[in-house]
Amino acid sequence: MIFPLEIAQRLNLAFLAIVALWRVALAIHYFRVGCGITITRSFVALLTPISIIILARVSSGRAGYVMDLMGGVRKATSTVRDSSDSVIAALAFLSVPIAFIGILSYVTVLASNVKSND
């Protein structure tokens, strides 16, 4: 083995985070260039569904399992489990205001479209 199991698991989770951030950046770039919407609306359009998915995972209690599965965590060690739980808690904490802002902005856009059609 090149690395001990705990370090390899942490590296795997780190690369998973890098790939996830790259995908978010590409999606926002596509929204801006391909769809022609502003960067603020791009963030809202992308982060609202992501936040709702995170909230659903956390509320179902399966978020730790998903992180372990995606991160390649096979052996139950306290340090890797604790770090993944803290990442999940931070994501859940950040997801609540993002989801609220996204839903509020969506309702605002719908209300303005209804007013302009009248």
C-alpha cells in the first residue's frame, strides 16, 4: 500500500470534494454562458436543489452512510467517522439558509411574472 488506510480515506474524501466543487463551478459557468443568467441566479438555481438534497439526506439519517460509501470508508474508525459527521453537519447548517433563499427567490420570480401578465 502507498498510504495507510486512514490517510488514503482522507485523500479519497478530499479528491471527492475537489471533483464536487469542479462540477459546481462548471454548472454555474454553463448557467451564465449557456443560459445567459446572472451569477446570482446561477448560484440560486444550482444550490437550491443541492441544499434540499442535503437536508433530505440529513433528515433521513443516511448522510453518514452516503459519505462513507462515496469516500471509500470501509473500516469504522473514530477519526474518519467524526470528520465525515462534522462535514455533514456543516453542510446541513449551510443548506438551510441556501434552500430558504432559493425558494424565496423562486416565489418572488413567480409573483413578479404573475403581476406582469396581469
